[in-house]
Amino acid sequence: MTAEAASVDAQPAVRLHDVARAAGVSPATVDRVLNGRPGVREQTVLRVREAVQRLAYRPDPAAARLARPRAWRLAFVLPEGGNSFVELLRSELRALGPWLAEQRARAEITTTDAFSPAATAQAISALRGRCDAAVLMVQDHAQVRAAIEQLAADGAVVTTLVSDVPAHGRAHFIGIDNVAAGRTAGTLLGGFIGACPARVGIVMGARSLRDHADRLYGFQQVMGREHPQIELLPPLEGHDRSERTEALVHELLRQHPDLVGLYSIGAGNCGIHAALKSTGAAGRVLWVCHELTAHARRALLEGAACAVINQDAAHEVRSACRVALAQLTRERLLVDQERIRIEIYLKDNLP
């Protein structure tokens, strides 16, 4: 580094008070000009802007956020019911409360029937005028997209979580690449099964959930291309409910006693595990599932599940909050920090 460069780097940052002194006004006036608030004469506005440009002043978004008289309101819309992964998200969000308070923000959770477009759209519409940012784990449907677009048009920052809804106005998606996750499941299960002809069952929440549809596409893509000897049975929709997935897997095993593999795309793993155990298929049927919940961990340790494809719930909640606040304050995002990665767990590498 040259002496000239070192000298430039050593210069102290320009503060709001420096701009006020250069423009001959109060810091409060500078703040009003920077935030576009009324009550400042045009000549004064021009003088402040000239000082900002001359001094190369860059506002500190974090300081501006902490100086806000009202906390930012973040609204999370999550699926209702007993989904273990959703419970992990809720728990992580509650744990993040003290950090959010330090950022002059607070989060509230609303639950809705994720498989009802009308109920989901109504839950989103109810947020209009009541939040600064919304984080939504919802299904992709025309009614839902319309509600998201209305919410964004009102000025709220909208982020989707886990399952994307690429509506106009949606600012960001927080989650794994679900097509890649499905391909990963295909590679794992195909490798476990080997070269012999086999039948594989599929249980998903619903095709209306974009993350489930994307995983199914990736899984079928790999199986069809690399494992043509494996027959994929039609997917069964369990709506992420354990009692329903248990009944579906019971019937699946009754109809196909020679079943070799099983891919569960969504939640309801507790029910699947129970069905495999009660029919004596645990350990014989090669099972790959998603999300390292307490149920999936137990299935791995008992040998009922071969592998779990995971996304870090804590990382997703932190990232959703960071992204929402950055959008609100126009702070720069570290893209790599917000990338949610696909994790693969076997019983030998459980954290």
C-alpha cells in the first residue's frame, strides 16, 4: 500500500454533524433533507445536498435504524398444524427476539392453513397497514400471489421463506435450491438401491407447495436419467400431517409389499416412521427424507431412515430478518452470508 493510499484510508468518516456544519444548518435539518421530509426551504435543501456531495457523506443505515422512534414490524406467516420443521422455525424466531430488539425491530407470527389458498390469501391481506415487512412460508397460487402483490404495493417488503412464490413485488427468497435438493435425494436413493430393478414410493405434502413440486421434479429428473431400472410410483399427498402419512404408507406397503425405497419430500416423517416400524419394513425399505427434526434424527439412529436432507432453520430465520431489515434500511447485503445450503446427514455425522 502506498503512503498516499494509507493516508486516504486513515481519514475519519464524515458524520452528519460535519454535513450540518458545512451547510450552516442544524443536524435535524440535515436529517429531514436526507429522509425527504417536508418543512425545509428549497435553498436550504440545495445547500445540504451540495455539502453531502462535496464531503462524500454516506449515511450510516444502522445508526438511522437505531434512531427510529418506532420499531420495525416484521410479520411471519407460517403453516399451522404440527409440522416439526415449522416448530423449529418458530423456536428460532423466539430466540432471536433480543437481537431484533437491539435492531429496533420486533417479529410477530401468524399461522394459516397452508393448503387453503383462500385462507392463506386472507392471512396475507390482513397484514396490510400492520407491518413494514412480511416473511411468508406459503403455497404458490394465484390468490396468494395477488395478496402478495397488494401487500408489496402498499409498501411492505415481502420475503418468501422455505417455499418460494415468485410474485411481482416479492423482494427475496430465503431457502435452499429445492430442485437441487430433489436431485440430491435421487442420487442418494439411487446409490443406496444399486443396479437391481426396484419400486420406489413418494410421499409429499402437496404439489401446490412450490418447494415440494421442485423437489419432485429434481428427484424424477435424476431417477429417469441415471436409474432407469427404478420404477417410481405415483406421488402420494400427505398434507404434511403425520396421521395422514402413516395411513398412506400403510396402504402403500400393503399394495406393494416388495417396495424397496421411499422418498418423503415434506413433513409427516413421524407418521412414516411409525408405519415402517409397525409393518416390519423399517430398515428394509430404504428411506430418504427432509429436515433434521427430532423425529428424523430418531429414524436415522434406529436405522429406519438412510439419509436426511436438511436446511438450517436457525440460519433461515436469521437470514429472513437480516434481509428484511436491509431492504427497509437500504443496507448492503452479503449475498454469500444469506445463501442457505443443502446439508446431508447420515447417522454417522449427526450434529
